[in-house]
Amino acid sequence: MKLFLTSVAVAVAAASLAASSAIAADLPSRKIAPVAPVMTVAPVFSWTGLYAGVNGGYGFSANGSKVKSSVYAARPGRPGRSVRSDRKGGFVGGGQLGYNYQIGSVVVGLETDINYADLRQRVNAGRYDARTRVNWFGTVRPRIGFLPTERLMVFGTGGLAYGDVSTKAGRGAVNFVHSGKDSKVRVGWTLGGGLEYALTDNVSLKGEYDYVDLGSKKLRLAGVGGVNDGASRKTQFHVIRAGLNYRF
């Protein structure tokens, strides 16, 4: 009897051990590597794209006048003379449109702008009087920039410039008629540079300097007795301005 009970106990223990092993085999293994956390990478800022904006600033000439003009006498035996006066600066402002393409730390692009200008000058040299005015001007300029940091661009620019320039000149002597005048769009060139900083992914602020040369023009003042006088004006001015651009 004791041998029988001992045999039953051993059988029950063996069955319990087998059942425990089977259950453990069905449990998931703890040797599976844990899932790595997902890393998010912030997008890299790029200057590439189309943009438009506005600008405003101040225009002035190298010697303090807004537009340099000169009056000269062309009568036989009298050398020409040049006199300048009424030297003041004036407001300029308008809008621009352009496109940038970024290649590494270099940005190349093309920009065009059109601007209102309050640039006037009156020149008086004795009996001669000349008045010049720039009513508006525009430019078409390639740009090339370098990126010291991701969002700061240092750029140089230069290209075509054009503008509406009007000039009147006259002499008050008895032997001369009233005046000569000219008003038309003049074409020249511009050269400059500046800084532009991206405030956000779409908005940037820039500061820029440009030198604008719209060439020179001579006016002939008709006289009597075969004697003529003339006036010559040069349209050259500097522009310092700030601008705000929006990239699409």
C-alpha cells in the first residue's frame, strides 16, 4: 500500500512539472530587444524660392546733392564751367520681386525692383539756371550671396538701372530765349550689396546700399545771332534702404 501511494505521488509531481514547463514555453521571451525611440529631425532652412517684398530708404549724391547737374557756357572763346548747388537728399521706396537658388553656403539669384523717388536739384550759375528731377527708377540685378550662418546672407549685386529723369535749363540774358528741356526714361547701371536675415522660414529683413548712374544729357539753349549756350546734367546717386521679403 505504501509503495502504491508513493508511486501515485511521484506521478502527480512529474505531471505538475511537465505542465509548468509547457506554460513557461508559451510565455513571450524576455530576450527580445526593446524598440528604439523615434528621433525627429528639424527641417533644414533653405533660401531657394520665389520672393516678393517692399523697401524704403534715402537717396543722395556723393557730394551731398540728390542729383548732380552742371551748367556750362558753349559760346566761342569761353571755356565751359561747372557749378552745383541746392544739395539735399530725398526719400525712395517701392517693391521688389526675385528668385534665389541655394548651393551649399552660396546663394545665387535675380532681383528686379521699381521705386518712387523724390530726387530733385536746382543749379544756379549766375544767369544760368538748371533743374533736374528723378521721378522714379528701377533695376534688374543678379545677386550672389554667402551664408556665414544658416539664416544670414551677405550679398553683392549689380546690373541694369533705368529711371524717369526730367531736366530744364535756361539763361536770362537778353540775347537768349527762355530754355531747353528734356524728359525721358534714361538707362544706366547700378552696383551695391547688403545683408539679409531670415526672421522666419518665410519672412526676411534686409539692409542694402546701391549706387545708381543714369548717365548724362546735354541740352542746347537756342540763342540769336548764331550763338548757342548749353546745359549738361549728370544723374548719379546713392541709395541706402531697408526691405522686407516674403518667400513663397
